[in-house]
Amino acid sequence: MIIHSIVPQDIIFSQQKQEDWGAEYIPFKGGLLEVTRTANNKYVINRIHSTCLDTYLDPRFQPGRIIDKF
């Protein structure tokens, strides 16, 4: 991959560290959920990590949904 940009590559390829914004990973049957903990010990789903396409269509794992840790 070639990127032609005036922006330094350190900025383009830098990634925010997990601990900077409190992301946690919860394993489940279909893969991993990337979540952040709320004040009342619940979790907000940020991202789904799964190879099963049906998982992305399941409304239980919709990003933004508030869940209990299972």
C-alpha cells in the first residue's frame, strides 16, 4: 500500500490505546464484544469482533446497546 500524503505517517498509523478510553473485551459464543463500562456496572457495546456474519445481524449485539456482563 502506498499513501501519498503531507500528513506524517506517525499520525496516520497511530492507534488509540485501549486503556486510554477504557475499552474492555467480553468473549461470547460468536466472538468478542468491545465494550466500555458505565457508572452503574453495565456495559455499552462499541464494536463486534466476529467471523460469523449472523452475529452482526443479531440485535442483541448492536453497537450502542447497554448490556450486563454475561
